[in-house]
Amino acid sequence: MLNSLTWSDLTKDAPTLIAVLVLCALVATAAIGPFIVAHDPYSMDLDHLKQPPGREHFLGTDSTGRDILSRVVSGARISLSVGILASALSLGIGVFFGLVAGYFGGRTDTLLSQLFDIFLAFPSLLLAIGISAIMPAGLVSAMLAITLVGWAGFARLMRGITLSLKEQTYVEASRALGATPARVLARHILPNALPLLIVAGSMRVGGFILLEAALSFLGLGVQPPTPTWGSMISLGRSYITTAPWIVIVPGLAISVTVISFNILGDFLRDKLDPRMQV
């Protein structure tokens, strides 16, 4: 199924192509942007407080005279890293427990399913706030909180896929030939679940970026003066009427990134999810 996804499919879908180009630009910006920006994102300039966008500061400055463009570019690295890494970590944890619950069934499935339900019973933001509040604020804590929020959804998905695939004839034949559970899971169930997992993972990255921004906005994520999009909005909200660019620029960065990941996720779902092929 993965082989059926070609570059021509992407070029025929204009919104998805634009989203991919935007994401590529964001990744490039996060990788090399901090090394090529003209201003230090941490440097304060008391002579240019809340300066509007202009020639010297293309996107203006904030309440302490720091260049907003430099801070947005620097914040892109953190936001993308948290979103992608948290998605990968929560996906890995969820896949492991989902495979175990779905394949072995019985009491193991019952206990793990109850654990999934406990995590899924709480709203994502409230659970992330609760987890972050009991740990020292910082990048690692934010990533851990987001990972703990997201893994149960992936586990529930993987459990359902495993319950369906383990009844297939080729899986039963493999077990009849003496294959161990680990071999059956690694050689038959997991590879066939991969397309749906890719779709699920790509669709959650945008949500995780938004969750990181919310934690930073509340002061529970990465701490100042390290620039993140959420903390930039939090620090600039008091000046939204007098210097709106301080809030608008990082807000647009969050919106464009999340929308691009969602568009890409929808495209992958349409192409890789067998339920969408009917």
C-alpha cells in the first residue's frame, strides 16, 4: 500500500503540495535559520522597544526590543522538535502496548484496555497541565507530558488493528507452523498496520505542536528567555492593542504549521487508509 503512494499523487493535489512545501520550508528554517538570521533572538535593544515591522526589523520587535523574526525562527526548532519527537515517542509506546493487548487478549487485554481508558478519560490539555505541574518546567517535561497524553490513543488504535489482523488466514498459518508471538507481531501484524500508523502519527503532530504552544503559553513548557511560539504569545498578549505584531506573527506560525500537518495527514489518510478506498 505504501508503494502505491507516488509523487504524481502529491502534485495532483494542490493544497497538499503547498502544505508539503510549507513544511519543508519550516524544517529548513528550523535547521539553518538560527545561523543565518541577522539578529540574536536573546539580545535586548532598549532603543527599539515594540518597534513595528520595518527595514531593520522585518517583523518588528517585542516589548524588550528583541527581534521577532529571529525569535520565531528559533522557536520553530523547538516547536517542530517537540511535535515530531512527542508523536514518535507516543506512537512507539502506544504501538507496543496495543500489540500486547490485542494479540494476547484475556486478562492482559482487559487490564491494558482499562489503562487506556483512564488516560483517554481526561481532556488532553488538562492532563498535560496536570503532568507538567508536578515536574520542573522545561523542554523535557513538556515533551514527556505530551507523550503521556498521546500514547493511549495510539494504543487503542493499535489494539483494534491487531484484533482484526490476528484473525487473518496468513497469521493463523504462521502460528500453526510454530512461529513465536514476537515473530508473528514483527513479521505479519506490525508491517500490515504500518500505513494506518503513519496516518495516525502524521495527523497528531499538529495537535502536539498546538499542545506544546498551550503549555508554553501557560508557563509550563520551555521557560524564558528561550523563544517558543506559545511563550511569545503569552509575553505579548498585554500589548495586543498597541503592538499586535508581537502576538500575530507567532500565532500565524502556529496556525500555518498545524494546518499544514493536518492537510498532509488528510492526504495520507485518503491514500493509505484501506477504509477510504471503498
